[in-house]
Amino acid sequence: MNKEYNYVPAYYSVKNNEIFGKLPLFYYKISADPYKSYYYKSYTNSADGIEKMTNKDIEYVFNSLRHRVTGEFKLLLYAIEARYKKEQEMKAQGYSLTMIHKAPEQGVASSPQVVTRHNTDKQDRRKAFQREKQLLKYSSIAPVVLKDGEGNETALCAKINDAYFYVSLDEKKPAFYKVGLTKAEVMDVYDVGQLLEFASLNPKTEHIASNLALVYQKFVNAKLPAPTKTANEVYYSKVRIALAKGLQSFSPVERQLCENAKKRQR
């Protein structure tokens, strides 16, 4: 038990609706299902020796992950933690776990409850689901420019053929990455060509397209590697949030670009 293991980032299993990973003290597996709660740990990477976590173990996992995960994963973690806290509140009031995790009956109105943190988590998850719905509507989304607090253009984000792209516009620190849920890749010449063409068709980004090839050449010459897993999570989250917001305020020209791209890809 005094043997420590290195940290391994948390993963989410869609099939089992759970998150799992490895912290310095143990491996862990936690349910992400709102109506099915379990918290397991093991000191080896196998089913052998698996045991239920104590409350102290569970709080250790939440405290350890809270500042390590980002983006939509953080929203999921908040929701699980809110479920855990609700469990503790209801158990203190004498409710059994079966009663706590029984799915609500359809059509039966429940009395309103004031649970600020829980309600905030629900709103955040609802926003994440709405964002996902918007992003899935188009296989390609017109480029969106990110700006800093002083209005300077810092990055270009786009979705092309279901792939997400992040480009840093800082010529001193260029970055051309294809980002995803689990890893990032360096954009190749073909990727950059597609992005350049897409950006040149949009009046808001055509000035960026005219200089994009030169910035990419500086990036290639610098021989920079693909970003780390943590950096990828940050870029991936930034791109998706930027594109979802962009879709809400796109001009007719930008929307038409998305529609035209969808037609070409059919």
C-alpha cells in the first residue's frame, strides 16, 4: 500500500459509462452514470485485489483530478462529484443507496430543490450537450479567429472533414495541429492547403490565409513535435468552444461556406 504509481490521465469509457485511470496511490474506476454509483480501487492494473473505495479515497480522487482535467471532461467530473455529495447528504438523512439511485418516474412532478452546485453542473452539462449537437450538424465549419484581451488575433480554429484544427497566429510561436479527443497530430501540407482554401473564402479570414503558408514554413523549419496530451486537451476544448460560439453568430456567407462544404463531402 505504500508503493506509489505514476499518474496516468483519466479516460472515459462510453461503453461502460465510467472513468478510470491511475493516481500515485492506486488505480481507480468510477461510474459516470447518474443512476448507478460505484467507486473502486486497486493497487495493481488488474481485476485482482479490486476493492470499494472509502469516502477518504473518493475525496482523494476528486481532489487529485479536479485540477488535472480540462474541457468537457471537467464538467463530467463535476457531475460525478455532485452525485457523490448528494449521496452523502441523503445517506445522512437515512435514505438507502437503492432509493438514491432509483431513476425518476416519467410524468411525475417533483418538488423544487435548491442545490446551487448541482444545478450549475446540470446547466454546464446541458451546454456541453448543446455544443456537441451544434458541432455534429456540420462535417466542416468555417474558420473562427481567437483574440486576446487587446483584440489581437492569436489563433485560427476550424473543422474540416470531421477533423478539428488549431493554428497559432504568433509567428514567434507557430503551431499547426490537428487535435482530437485523445491525441493531437502535426498538420501536413495537405491539411494546411485545405485550411488555407477554406480561410480564403471567408471575408473575415482571407487576410490570414494570405500569410498562412509563410507561418507554416516557419513552423516546419522549427521542427516542433506534436503537443502533449494535456496541451491537446486544452487546444481541443478551445477549438470546439470557439466553433460552437462561432456558429451562433456566423454571417450568411459563413453559414453558406459550411453548407457548401457539407454538399461537397456527400
